[in-house]
Amino acid sequence: MASNINSVELESPVLEVDPPHHIGETMNVTLTLTAKFNGCKYPISISAYKTLGDLKNQLFEATGVRPHRQKLIGFAKGKIPADTVILDTLNVDGKMFMMLGTVEDKIHVEPEVMPEVLNDLDFDFDYAPEGDAKGEVANQRKLLEYTEKTNISIINDFRPGKKLLVLDLDYTLFDCKTPASHISLLARPGMHQMLTAAYQYYDICVWSQTAWKWLEMKITELGMLTHPGYRIAFVLDRTSMFSITSSTRKIEGKPVKHEVKALDLIWRKFPHLGPQNTVHVDDVSRNFAMNPQSGLKISAFKNGPVTRSTDRVLFPLTKYLLQLALVDDFQTLNHETWKSFTGDMAHIPEESLVEGAEGSET
């Protein structure tokens, strides 16, 4: 009797439950996305039933950037979802987003003994506008070499009639050394407010003396690539810098060798830009050696969690940049006197100069 019961159980049909109707529809839907990477647009067609991980694999096939190195900017609101999330749940059809990442064989590996940044060196010195190092033959050769091998990837297109604001990151906008509970405590007060105000008149470049992997992480976590008030035109890392030996600057009687940020590297690639409409803000003046006329030095921002309550450098700097925007030729000015500059202020919105006026200083 028991065996008969078992045979009945074994022969009972297995119930098959059809998937919900909307799942079946989703499997037949194709999403159309566009990824921007290294100045190129990559159209992507993918099933709505695929996962974010599947999308990253498809991006890898198109760009050569491995999935674990990809950072998708503007893809989804808030935190990027897990790779297992179904694309149909993210409402991304028709979305254009930016992808950051480095192709494996182009990753710049620095020697283990190399510090992350060099801003802590014991020396710094000013180059007078008439005493730049650009005219020296060896430096000209280096400039030509690095101009030819540097590929500047445009993240957001240049806008007609805008000037160029080149900004250092570490210690200029961001305390890169001090431990903190949140990265927002290391952003210099007024950073987003200044960039939002300046964006009306300037295209913005961030040029940092760090390796790309660190630079990418910092500007992403600081929210500089997704802020609603401004857009970054392009970013340069340490691989676009080169060393010069100054014949006019010496330490203990010996010529000084140091790295520089040569603005000519940018100007030669984009002829609408030049010394007449470019200003370079940095906390290290030796970075100006090839273009001292365009350099504006500000104090370093360190020990951010403590000093952010008193650091107000970016607020008067914002005022100067907005006044500077009406000057036809920056070469007529000396940026060393920026704090006492008395330019036209009629065009400057009052909220641009109010400390803490912007609500998203995070």
C-alpha cells in the first residue's frame, strides 16, 4: 500500500508557474544608452532584463576598460547600484552618462617610493612674470614632447566665449592628507560655490599632481563631476607634467629640478585659449614656472576638519575671478595683487559672494 502511494507521488505532474506578464515584456525590451568616454560617444543597446554587470561587460568590449575599473557618472541618482540590479528597474532608457576608467595597458604605475603628492616638499619659490623658464631650450624640448604625447579627453564641451580656469586640487580645493569621517570635511569651504559662480564665465579644468587613480577617486567622491551648478571641461593628472631644471633658481648653490604644469600644453591643442584668457590657481607657485604670468597662488588648505571653520580663501577668490571675467586680456594684470584688485562688480550676483550661500557644500 505504501509503495502505491509513493508511485502516485512520483507520477504527480510538476506545476510550472509562468513569470509575471511584465517580466516577459521586459525580456523583449531593448534599452538604448550612450556612454561618453575619452571624448567619444559609445551607443549601447542592451536588453532591459540584463544587469548592470552585463552593461559593464558590454562597455568593456567597446572601450577596453575592465568592469572593476569603470566608474559611471550620471547613470543613476544617488549611489551607483550593485552589479546584480536589473537595468529595467533603474529607469535609464535613453540615458547619456559618462564613464571614467583606464585601459589596462595604459595604467600609470608610479614607483612605490613615490609619495602621492609632492606639495609637502620643503621648497617653493616664485617665478616673476618676466623670468619664466619657457625660453630655455631644454624646457622647450620637454614641452614639445609632452604636448605630442598628452591626449586631453574632453568631458564637457567648451562653450563659445568662455575663458579658462585651471585649478589644482590637493591643498588648493581639497585637504588630501588629514583623516576625516567624511570627505566633505576635507573640501575647502566655498569650493562648490566658487565653481558654480565661475562657471558662468569660465570653462573649468582640474590639473592635479597626482596619479590618475587617485585623482579620479577624489573628484568623483567630492561630487565635482555631477554637481548641478557647473561642469568640468577636462582633467589632467601628473602624467601631463614634466621636470625642468631652472637656471635662475638654486638651492645651496645648485640648480633646482622640479615638475611644472605648462599651460602651453593646453593652448597648443586648443587655439582659442591662451595667456590672454587663462588663469591658473594653485597653492604651489613653482608649478607656474613655464607660465608665471598666468599663475595665481593661494595658501594651502590643510587640517581641514579644524581649519574649515576659519578658512575663507575661496570667497574673495570668487570675487576676483568674477571681476577678472570682464578683463579682455589677462596679460595686462599681475595676479599677485588679486586681493586688492578693484574691478567691475555690477555683473556679480550678491549670492555669489555670500559665504555659505550655496546649499550643497558637501
